[in-house]
Amino acid sequence: MKGRAFGYLGYLMAILVGVLFVFPTAELYAAENIVIGVPTSLAFLEGEESLNCVRLAVDEINAHGGVKVGDKKMPLKIESIDIRDASPGVPVPEALLGIEKIILEKKVNALVVGPFRSEALLAAMDIIAKHKVPMLGTIAMAPTSEAKLMENPEKYKYIFRTCLNGKYLVGYLIGGMKFLNQEFGFNKVFIMNQDVAWARGVAQLMIANFFEKAGWTVLGQEIYPTGSSDFSAGLMKVRAEKAEVILSIFDMPQSGILVKQWKSMKVPALMSGFISPLAGPGAWKTFDGQIGGALNSIFELGNIPSEKYAPAKDFYYAYEKKYGKPIEAGHGPAPSYESVYLLAEAITRAGSLDPDKIVEALKMTDKQGVMGRIRFSEANQVVYGDDPKVEALGCVYQWTEDGKRAIVYPPSIAEAKIELPSFVKSAK
């Protein structure tokens, strides 16, 4: 009997092995949901609102039955984790543990949003490649990740970016600076930036690729650690050096204080660049109305509504309707929403949840989305430009003295012209 029992057991094992050989485990035990992982810095505005936008897109898609995979529809399910990579003092390895945790424990089919800091993204690329999980990043923006991908495109083919990268931001900043020179004769700049990879990179690119070549004089540069909250000493240098424009590059919550101090000190240089907490409509109240006249950037259309591009406006107010408040972040939300749709459409094109097939389908993307036309470059970066019918779009706006945000650049969606604050004089 014992021998016969072992004989039956061996026979059953042989059948099981045969079945698994013909039908891989992933197909034998079909998942009930398509699981989207959202690992990012959830305590920060960009991370929080990006997750909200993922939920908005998932709710819309699930309301129509989910995502078509082959001959059936599957609902989307969200799993999120706070990897805290944007918090001061949190080491990159801690963020990497969070990313690997959500991949392994939640068995995600794809990741969206991803690391906040570019330092964390670069380190995470090897983990993502090891587990072969497609990721559409929407916050980390240093172009070094694209360079790493191009060094080994087969290994890193799973990493995509739908948000603006540093090079495209530089393009918008250059466009704005050229306009300031033409309109007001400004050509003397003082740079103030945060001490993080993307901000340092943008500052360096502006100096090397524009200011030095275009005849601008860089009168000084102040670099601030994340968490700094007093910028008065730097502003005094701006005044002493007689700068005409301040190029500010920050994403930390405290950086809005810079603009408030600029306004109260009446520093006679136009504030321009990107200051994250200044991006949304709530900044007017947060900073006591002391930000009128400042120019700021919105990295992706849709994070601000546009009267000249309906999909961005529709998305912006759909978010406000669902959450009872407007989008405040200038970077992250719109591409996070768009990424869910890009992923869903790629899965449908692929007819499969196989990551390699999803990647190939993502590369075929070409659609009009909330940010403009969405296409990927060879390095899996969404292409940005100046016309939403041709490329995805960011923009520059100015805070008016009555607390409104008016888009002033690029011309395809501009709503107003730049007006100088009373304490800033034209050089012409």
C-alpha cells in the first residue's frame, strides 16, 4: 500500500508539473484585479495629490467596468506606501526598501508616481528592472535617469516618465527669460535654489546653456538645504548686486517664505522660476496675499486650468468636484492621472498583463491627454513643447495683485502679459 501510495503521489506530481509547464502559474491562477502600486512621499503635497489623481482615474475606469485584458475586463486596485524619500534626513536605502516591499507584498502589476527625489529614482531603477515591473514616474525629474536607461535600454526598459524633466523645465525657463529680456531689457540674474539633484541640475543648465551664451550676467548664487526657512540674507545680496531677476528653484514647503520676504523687503528684482508651495490657488491665503507680481512655473498643464485647452480644464475641475478643493501642486497630479490611462490603454493593446508586452504597448502611445499630446521619446520620456496639439505642455504664470493666476507663457495658451510689481523697474 505504501508503495502504491507513493506511486499515486508521483503520478499526481507528474500531472501537476505538466499542467504548470503548459499553463504558467500567472495564467493558472488568474488575478481578480490589476494592482497599481503608488510608492512615493505621501506626506508632501505633490505625493498626496498625485495619489488622489490616481484614485480619480481608477474610479473613472472602474465605473466603466475596468480594463479590457484580452476577452475580459478587470478592475483596477490601488496599493500605496509612503517611502518618505522627500523628507529631510531620510536615506535613499530606506525609500528603496519601501519600493521593494510594495512590489513583493502587494504583487503589483505596475507602479505609478514613484520616487519624489531623483536620487531615489536612480537607485530604484535596478530594483524595478530586477522585478520587471513597468513604472510611470510623475515627480522625480532629473534627466540622469534617462541617460542610465539609454546605457542599457533592455534592462531599464520598464521605467517611463510622464512628468516634465529638468531639460524641459529649463526650456520653459529660457523662454521666459528671453521674453523678460525682450520686453524689459533685463539681463542680470541672481540664482537661489534648493540643494537637491533636480534643482542643482536646473541651475547648472540655465547657467551653461543660456545665461553664459545669451549675454546675461549671473551676479551670484545661493544654495539652500532642504528645510531652510529664512532667505533674507540672500535677498540682501540680490539688492546689493543690483540684480534685475531672481531665478528661484525650490520644491520644499518652506520656500514660499522666500517670496513673502521678497515682497515685504521690496527687493527690486523680478521673482521668477519655480517655487512649489506658490503653485496652487491656496498660496494667496497661505502667504497673506504677499506674492503678487511673482512669476512661477506649472510643470504640467492640467495642474492649472487653461481656457485654451479644454482637456486640462475638464480634468482640473473634475478633481475639484471629487475632492472638494482645487489642485495645489504645480508638479505631479496631471501626469499621475494621465499615467493610469496610459497604463490601462497599454494593457488593452497588449491584451496581457505580461510586463514586457505592456512595455512595448506603452512605447506605442500617441494620444491627446490632459497635458497635451502624449508621446514617449526613445528614453521613455514624454515629449514636452509649446503647443498642446503637438506635445505635452508646461507653462509660466504670474500672480496678479488681486490674487489670480494668469498664464503668460507659452504663447499658444497665454492669457495675459507680464506686469512688473511697483518696486521693480524696467531696464529699458
